[in-house]
Amino acid sequence: MDEFRQQTKAEWAEKVVKDLKLGSQSELDYHVEPGLKISPIYMSDEVTQYPPIRWGREGWKITEDFTITDFDSALYCNQAILSSLEGGSEVIEIIFKDQVHYDIETMLENVHLDLIKIRFITQSDELVQQLVASLEKEAPAAYNHVNCEVVGHTVKLLSISAYLSYSEQLIEVRNGILHLFSEGKINGWKELVIAIPVGDALLIEIAKLRALKLVIYELAARLDKPLTEFPTIKCVISQNVNMDDLETVIGSTNSAFAAVMGGCDELQIAHEFSSVIKLADADRRRVIRNINWLLKAESYMDKYSDVLHGSYWVERCTRLLYERSQEQ
């Protein structure tokens, strides 16, 4: 192979400009966010190589949420949850908006916590205590199971806003983790669930999730909190899926692909009526789950980890986002 000379970056740039009939290479620069742009061409000496940074888990968990109100009976909730599990959901989130006056045992009937995880979420400390009391009284076996999580009690949920820029989301994660450990609200990484939004800018979102892992590794060393166990990274696709609008289905699939490629542990895709339990909503929920199964069973994306490791563009973007998260 000695006869093939190593091309310089300047030669590559000249070739690109000539073939695409551009005025300059800068016309191809991608503006990630204010103050950050990425060139389309990088060479090996311009990137920092990392070992593959997915944490070695086999695939991701399909997450589905149900918001419970006083109008929903425990039996009705149980039917909706079992329908979701039959469709392949692996993590069920139950969100209580009102006072927790429910028959928890009936709600969890035939839900096998040895196979799936269930996460209870409430909006206040008072509701957390009420929920814990209900679980201890009505479903002690479930409450004491490792796969039963109560946000605010057994785990903390760090939710990141979709309205922040990429680097601002990483800064929010960094500050949130520092606060939780410094205030003694968590003692180990396993007690933390990070819910981070994922949009449709495929490669940027992948780089952001990779940078998120670097932030966590950095904080683990800084706080002397070894990553013997890991926080849960839950990616939330915020674009609502409308079955009558193919564009939203394709957009959500693209975002889901980014989340998976970025190494998420759980994937939750929003849809039009995610805030209400309705059995008539089953078709929409089925489409959501099928996006996951398309990536799992047909694309085998759960068999690989950090597949863009070594991509100079993604590696460079990962590094730049990580460095920007350190600036504040």
C-alpha cells in the first residue's frame, strides 16, 4: 500500500470544494448551536479517541408511561398496563397527578416484576410518602422488589428540558448530579435516572449522548464515586407521534435511532394521548412500541454498542460538546 500517499486535509478540502462547486469549504460547516460549528472534514490527528463508551448493557428497555387521574379505576389501569406488556413494553411508568387513592394491588395484578420494571412518579413529597405507604400496605412484595422504583424515594429522576441547547443540557446534567450528591439525596449512581430529550438531528444527538457519558465518567472520578453501578439513561422522544401524519412517525423513528446509537438504557416515545389512559389509544401505543421492535428485531441495533466509535466527525463533535459543558 506504499504507493498510495496519505492525503492532507488541505488536499481533501480542495477536492471537496472542486467537486461540489463551492466557493469555500466553510459553506459546509454545520452550526450546532450558537458559538459552535463543525467542519465536515477531520483527520485522525484532530480527534480524541475514546474506548467504546456504552456501558455494556444488552440493548435498551422499551418504556411506556401512563398518567393516572381520579377518573381511572385500578382495574382499568391494570388492563392498560397488561396490554402494554403484551405488546412488548419492558418498563412501565405510572404517573400520579392527584392524591394516591388507588387499589395498588389490583393495579399491579399479574404484573411480573421479575420480568419488567415499574416506576412510580408523583409530583410532590407528600404524594411520594402517600404512595410509599400504599405500596407497603397493599403490595409489599412489589414494593420490596428490586424492579420497583418510587421516584423521590428509592430513586431520583433528573429531567432535562428539551428547550435547552445541546451543551446546556449537558451542563444541566452536570449541575444536577453535583447537587444530588452534595445534598446527600443519592448515595450511588444506581439511584439516579436521567431523562434526556432526543431530537431529530441524528449525528448531533448521538454525539450529545456520548458526551453525556463522558460527563458522568468525569464526575465519578471527581466525586470519588466509582461506576460500579450506573445511572439509567432514559431518552425521551418529545415529538408527538400522530398515526395520521407519516412525517411524525418517520421523525420519531429517526430520533429513536439516534437514542439507540447513543447508547440509551431506556427509550420512551411520546404520542398524542400519553397523558390519559384510554384503551382506544392502543393503536397509537402499538405503533410506538413497533418503532422499538423495528430497531431491535429487524435492525438488530440491540446487538451492538457505540457503533460510531472511530467516526472522526462524531468523535470531534462529542469532544466539543463535552468541553463546552465544562465551561460553566
